[in-house]
Amino acid sequence: MTRTRVVAAVAAVLGLVCAIALVLAVGSSTVGGYVSENGVAGSPHATLYRIGVFGIAVVAALLAFALRKSQALAALPLALAAPLITVSGAVSCTAGCPLPPYEPTTAADLIHAIASVLGVGCCALAMLALAWRGTGPSRLVSRVAVATGFPLLAATAVGIAAVGRGSLTGVLERLGLTVCALWLVTIGALHAAAERTP
């Protein structure tokens, strides 16, 4: 097994473990709140949540490495996503994760929100790049992810701006992030199984 395939395999396994950790951390919270609220100090599963987020950042970095030669167009946004997701996990929002325009925010809230949005956005760009220039199963999986994930992520952004916190925004956010996480795991697994050294 080549080094690239090993890295992709590690990304897939780590991604699955981190996705499960995040589900466990977020699962007990109400859908009316933002996902990030689970990382606030004092939350029941804050440590588990942060471990999951940091793990996803590592997964993005590993996939960027694994795709660097065969899919450089997808590798670049994944490489950019890794530090942004790390910042998102390191700088937690305050209680309730207040966001404008409906709630007063702190600098930490804004840094966290911007890093989170840009990190997910970079993952979405990588998804789009593979849907456009990928090959085989990776292209198909990415097209399905784009078709399902992009409307959910766009609707989440609209929900945050139009209605703020609530069940609608909470459900949309969870569904959109689930698509992103599943895509990361699946792409890692596919490249671990099919990647070949030229």
C-alpha cells in the first residue's frame, strides 16, 4: 500500500471516529441551538466536541495530502480548511453562540463563526472540485454530496440571517454538516482503496 493510500485510509478511519464523537456530543442537545454551542466551556460534552472538531481538521489536512497529486484542485481548499477548522475548535463561542443580526456578539463569537463558515466553505469547494474534475466513484459521491449538501448549507446561511436561532436553522445546520462529514469519510475510503502511484 502506497503512502498516499495509507494517509487516505487514516483520514477515513479518523473521520469516522470523529464523526461519531461529534454525534455523541451534539446528540443530547436541543435542535433549536447551534452545533457550536456544544463546545462552550461548561457544556456537558464540550471536551468530546472539541476533540471531534480538531480531529476533523486533521482529516482535512490528511485528505489534502492524499489528493495533492491526483486532485490538486480539491487538495488546496482542504489544506485551507484544516487551520480554519482548528481555529473554530480552539476559539469557542460564548454561551448560546450569539450571532448578528439578532444578538449582541463578542470578538470570540465572531472569530469562531467566521472560522467555522470559512472552514465548511473550503470543504464545500473541495467537494465541488471533485464533483467537477474527479473521476470514478469519487466524482459520483461528490456530485451527490454537492446536490444534497449545497442546498442545506445555503439554507442554513439564509436561516441564520433571516430567522436566527431556532429549530429550522438547527436542523438544517446539522444536516449540512452531516453531509460534509460523510463526504470526507467516503472520499478518504475511496482513495485508500483505489489510489495508485503513477
